[in-house]
Amino acid sequence: MIAHEDLGRLHIAHMDCDAFYASVEKRDRPELRDCPVIVGGGKRGVVTTCCYIARLFGVRSAMPMFKALKACPEAVVIKPDFAKYRTESRRILGMAAELTPLIQPLSLDEAWMDLAGTERLHGAAPAVTLAKLQARIEAEVGLSVSIGLAANKFLAKIASDLDKPRGFSVIGQDEAQAFLAPRPVAILPGVGPAMVRSLAQAGFTTVGDLACAEPRRLADAFGAHGLRLHGLALGRDSRAVEPDQTRKGISAETTFNDDLKSVGDLEDRLAPLCERVAAQARAAGVAGRVVTLKLKTADFRIVTRRRALRAPTQTARLLFSVSRELLAAEIDGRSWRLVGVGVSELIDADTVEHDFFDDAERRSLAGERSADAIRARFGARSLTTGRALKVRVARAD
């Protein structure tokens, strides 16, 4: 970026690590620098992320692994190491936090930042401060990031993706509508494939089509979501950067190497997922009111079932009890390739009033917290359940 008329006034930024997981692996294994790297794995798994060399072959995140390896058979496949990625994420976000307290992470590898009012503190406009942060991250962490600077969160996120890797792009408010107009509606947040089809049927294929539409027509066709899309199409987004934004849910899932049919085999895979979700909830200090079971059929159809709990929970015991009941109702001879479980409608665990008569839940919580302490001291595999061990042994065979 050489110059932009709004460069000294803009203060909302989106920072996105470039091919984060793959970049961490390449940094730690320099011999892979010029190799196509895919982070993912498993015969039935998907690509978690891939480096830019692999992308030249057509590999993309969320692509089935067999398709990725067909497109790029020479790729080096590495299983994800989320503990390592979380460590690097904390280092990068820690550097950002030295510049402003207004940071809203979206995931391990991206976050919004608001640097309004930091000019006197850092002796420079936000654009200069962000450029220095970008250079510091690469020098000290060994990873590159791309930054988008704009008048709001929506435009900043779009900007950060314009010139990857090592990009620094700016979208000013006055140019936003013209910039967005020719782009497909899929660029807008909340517009997935189904919404793209619905908008196309109504005559909206570009962002400019939505910007020119009568708001009432969009409201009649798509409700409040239609009005929101109209605002975004005009480059408007009033959302603030919210550092304390509540996490919406916690989930975990696994794709099987071979399709499963029996309830016993599926429960064996479900139980460790419940343990993982519950452990994350306890670590985050939250409890969930709603349990969700996710299944995927052999022909890739997704089935989800939900159940609200009488009281929020953070125990694997209750998660498994509820999700196995939801699972049992779906076992009808179909083959399944994936199972997942999650909790949502999260609240602060300290505010949960445990039922005086629910001794089983209280005992489970105490026992699982003790198990957390043992694993924290002696390692994640120092304590495991019989069911989890059974699955681990089966996979080894």
C-alpha cells in the first residue's frame, strides 16, 4: 500500500494468518518449504488447511482427502497439532493486544481489531501501527499475516483476503459500494449455497443487484436477513469489535475410515467426543443448555438432532446420555460416515445452580474435574476411559 486518501482515518482491521496450520508446520520443518503441504489426514478425512503451493494444484480447505491427493499426489500430509496452533495463536494475539484491548478473535488464525484512539499512544496512525505489527509477527513468530483495513468489520474482512499472502489492503467507505457491486452475492456473510440459489431465483446474482433493490422487496422475500444483506451490499456494517463476545457453542466430530451401522460402534466413537466437548467447556468455564447430535450418511446427507436440557451442563456423562438417546432414534440400518456432538446456548458455569437432588450430575462434575487435573499434570493420555481405549486400539490395528 503506497497511499490511500482514507489511510489516516480508518481504524477497523481484520488480521488473518496466511495458511496458518500449514505455515506453522513449514516453519518447524524447513525441508518442506518448497513442498505442497496438506494439514488433515485419514482415508475418509478432509483437508483442514493447505499451503499456497498445494492450492496451485486445486487443493482447498474442507476438500475430501481423496480428492486432494488425486489433485496433488505428491503432497506431504501432516496430522493437525491443535495444541501447537493454539500456542502460536496466543503469541500472535498477544502481540496485537499490546496495541489495543479491542480484539475479537474469530478463530485461532483470525481476529478483528479496533485501533480507534491509539494514535497518541503509538505515535502513528492505525495503518502504520498495523504494518509494524505485521512485520513484527513475521520476524518474531516466523509466520506471515494479511491485514485488511476499512471503515467496518465486514469491509475489513473482505480486504484482508484481497492480496494474500502478506497482504495489506484498504477499502474506504466512499469506494465500498462500487468495489462490491460486481462481486457475487456469495461474498456476503451468511450467504451459503442455498441462499445463493434463493437469491438467484429472485433475480439477485451480484452484490450490486442487492444494493439497487427496494428494501421492502428484500424484506418481503427474505425477512430481516434480506434487510441486513441490503445494508452490507451498500458497504454498511454497524457491528462493533467486541472483545468479550460470548462463544456460541462447542463441538467435536469425527469421520470414520469405514462406514458404521451398529449403535455400539457409533457409541464407541461418540463417547470420546462427549469427553472432549465437556473438557473444553470446563476449561472455558461455560456450561451448555442444548445438546446437538450430528450425523452424516454414506451419501453425505447431514442429520442433526437437538435436545434442550433441564439445567446447563459441562459433564461428559450427561452429554453422552442425551446424545446416545438421540443416536438410538436414528439407527435404522443406514450407514454413517461421521458423528459429532456439541453444546450451545452457553452460559457462565459459575452462575449454574445445581439441582439439590441431582447427585449424579454433581458427582460426575467432581470426578471429571479431578480427571482434568490429573491430565494437566501427567499428560492427556495419562487417564482414559475403557471405551476411548477400545477405539484407540481398534484404530491401531
